[in-house]
Amino acid sequence: MMKRLLACVLCCLPLLAMAEEKLPRDVAQFIEHAQMCEHFAGEWDEHDKARQREITQAIEQSCGQAQRQWKRLSAKYARQPTLQKIIAENANDAVRSFRK
């Protein structure tokens, strides 16, 4: 039992260290917009026209914003591999493929 507990603690240490790292505000906002973009992109509802309009607006806003941020942040943090990795990992398919 004690070995399992120790193994769990040791496995979680990198995650805790990463969680404590403070991301720049613009990167944190990008991550939030990218997550919202992915969420709304998966919400398609062809049966409720009013809801579909809301979803389309949310997609245009969050995906458009995330895509602009992705391009700007990729250039801004080009020489910071840790931030580049975080940005790339959060530039999901919905962000990368968004077209207005």
C-alpha cells in the first residue's frame, strides 16, 4: 500500500510542478478560447435553429479569436520552446481549421 502511494505521489510531481508554472496571460487566454472553440465546434444541432445560431456565433467568436491568437503567439514565443509546445498542444483541430 505504501509503495502504491509513493508511486502515485512521484507520478504526480511533474504535473504539480507544471500546474504551478505561471503562464503568460495571453497564452492562458488563448488556451481558454481554444477550449471554447473545440467545445462549440462539437455542439452542432441541426434540429434547433435558434440554438444553432447561438452555436455558430460562439464558434465564430471563440475559434476566430483563438486562431488569430495562435498565429500571433506562435510568432511571439518562437524562441521559447516550452511555451511553443503549450501553444501547439492547445491549437486543436477546430482552431487550426476554422474558416469564416
